[in-house]
Amino acid sequence: MLALERRNLILEKLQTEKRVVVSELSQMFDVSEETIRRDLDKLEKEGLATKSYGGAVINEDVSIDLPFNIRKNQNVAGKQKMAEITASLVQDGDHIFLDASTTAVFVAKALKDRERLTVITNSMEILLELSDVSGWNIISTGGVMKEGYLAFLGSKTEEAIRSYYVDKVIFSCKALDHNWGIMESQEPFGSTKKAMMASGRKKILVIDSTKFDQTAFSVAGKLRDVDVVVTDKKPSDKWLHHFEDLDIECQYPAEA
């Protein structure tokens, strides 16, 4: 097993159990305790964990970016519900942007029964997910591949995005704040979403409930520019009133 694979498995365990013990990990992966300590050192340097006596605990800071393969396994049931709602807003023949979020991957899966879609995306994962769909027009933005995110970013990506105008922009974000609006942890992700929002008719923000009332480093756009918010649970009255004031439609599962 490669060290990166082992660290990702350790991170998955941290996400589930919130803490890990060096001796247990050593037995689990059949490596020395010193090797595990080096793994934990690496995770701590990346801001993903905090070492403690005999092990480590998860860093639950919302501003920390987890690897794509870890994020896509979080809140799977919620993402599936949001994806189903979002897919219901897309019509056969639509031209759409899908961003490089893990949530958008679930949306792509939920859209597979639609016909004649044109999908433009900066996500390598979505390109792979839709590679077996026939009758669609799948367009990659190209750009510089961001390590660990399976995302194309940069000036070439944004230039490609600005060369299209679509029916619907479907995207997620790192955080949503009343005053600051739509936020991302890294500027390249924020500027890519800005370009998408400026190049589409209907903007659909798909965001799980844990990201409400959070902030991040980069402002990706103003909430007033969004037409629909899709989330996994009924938002607070404060947020529902805010959406109403901004004439934003909010959709969530009926049982949420």
C-alpha cells in the first residue's frame, strides 16, 4: 500500500471516529508505529489532524479542505437527496455548467435519465462519471489540474467558461454567510464559480446544511445572484426569510 493511500484511510477513520491511536493503526496496516507517526505528522502539517498523546484527533475547522475522495464519502444520503431535487429542475436538451464539487458529481449521476443534455464542467470526476452516457454533449473546460481536487482551474478554465452561455449553472460552495454570501476556501475555486455564475441564465446553489452560517477565505459571489438554493434539511427561519427577501426559491427534502 502506498503511503498516500494509507494516509487517506487514516483520514477516513478520523472522519468517522474523530480520533485514532498509533498502536491500533500500526496493527491495522501492518507497519511500524514510527511509520504511523510520520503519517500523522504529515496529516498535521496539512492541517487535517492534530496529534495527541498516542494518536491524533480530527481537525474540524470548516476552512480546512479535505481530499476529494474523502469529501465525496461525506453525507452521501444528503447529497443524493439534493441531487434528486436538482435533477428535477433540469429539462431534456438543457445546457448546464457543473462545477468541480463532490455534490455536483451526485447531481451528474442523478441526471443520467435526461436526454440531449450539454454539460460543461471543470471536474475530472464528472467527465469520468458521464463518459458512458450517449446522446449528450460533454465539454471539458480544460485548464490546470489541481492536485487532490480532480478540478481544472486557472485563467484558461475561466476563459473557456466565459465562451459559453448556459441555461443552468449548478454549483456548490464551501460556506454561506448572510453578509459575505457565497464563499470558497481558495481563490481559484471562487473565481471559477464567479465565471460560471456570470455565464448562465438560472443559478442553482446546491449546499448541505452544515455550510450555512460559515465563512471561508474567498468570496465567490453574492447570494442575491442565485435563483434557487437546494439543501438537505429545512433551513432556519432566519435563512428562509433571507431567501424570501432576495426572491430566492429554496428547496429541500419534504421529510427534512
